[in-house]
Amino acid sequence: MNEVTEAYHRWYYDAGAWLTTYLGVHIEKFVSDLWNYQEIIAQLRPGLVVEFGTKNGGSALYFAELMRAVNPDGLVFTVDIEDEDQVDDVVRQHPLIQFYRSDSALPAVAKEIKKLRALHPGPVFAILDSDHSMAHVLAEMELLRGVLVAGDYLVVEDSNLNGHPVMSSWGPGPWEAVAEYFQRHPDDYRLDSEMEARFGFTCAPRGYLERMA
């Protein structure tokens, strides 16, 4: 990342330009990342989208509408520790969205994903956007290690925290979790550097990952 894109990244984040809506539902995503995600999903044609961190449900709705176009037999499985009452009504009523209340790092979540991918065959697109502590993100990645297979795709969001380049006081977070995971399992994923660098900055630096083994 050069000085210009880093400065823009800092402005974009600090100005809250990523706090927007999708079809009227609150969503917290970089618009450039959302564009990347639709390109990945259009090419991957997943049977299942797995989202850790639902909040109001704007991103679940976004993924569901993509799935409606790409694979209407697919499903968006979105997990959050908070009650479903926080989720917008239009999201809760969407036929391609299934909400699951749980800590996203618990074994029951992996069991449910395995069941759902059997019902919705094809690759999985997974995205981590819940608790941004290093320990929790690493636990999520380890959980998915037994669920994802070669050909699946994983995005670890908010690896820009802890000075990469925003919120330098955050402490170890997703960036450090990805680094530790690669130390433990260096052959699991290939870093999709081309997609990451597409727009010059992303909320998921070193977090665009293609499952290889």
C-alpha cells in the first residue's frame, strides 16, 4: 500500500464512509470489498455462504440477493451471538437466509455448516466479521479448517485494525490471527493478492484466502 492509498484508507475509515445501507438495511462494509465479493461469488457459484457476524443483517441480505441471481437453490447461513431481534425484518423473512444464534467459534456451528453444505452442494464462500480479537478470529479459522475444502473461499475482514493501517491501539486482531494461522497451517490457503489489491485498499488486507488443501 503506497502513501496515497494508505491516506485514503485512513480517511475512508475515520470518516465512517463504510457505514451505509443496502436496500435500506444497515451494512458495515467497504463498497470496494462488496464489489470484490460479488465477483468472487459470481465465479465461485457457491451452494452456501457462511457469514460470522450478522448485526442488522445488511450484508446477509446483500449475499442473499447475489445468491438469488447466481444460485437460487443456495443459502446464506449467518451466525451472531446476539439475539435475532437486532436483525431487520426484511432479512429475517428472506427465503435464502438462515440465522443461527451462537458464538461463531463453537463446535455446534461447524456441525451445522457441514449439514447445510450437504443440503446445498457446491463450494462455500465464508466471511468472518464478528469478534475482531486475535484469539476469536483464530478460533473461527481453526473451526472452519474442518469444514472448508479445496475450492472454497474465505475472507477475514477487519485485518486493517491494529495499525494495518487503522486503529493502531486496537491490539492483536484479525491480521495477527491470519499470520498465526499461516504459521500453523502454511498450505491450507493461497493469498488472493490480486483481488485484495484490486482497488488499492481493503478492510481485509491479507484476508482474501482461497482454500487449497
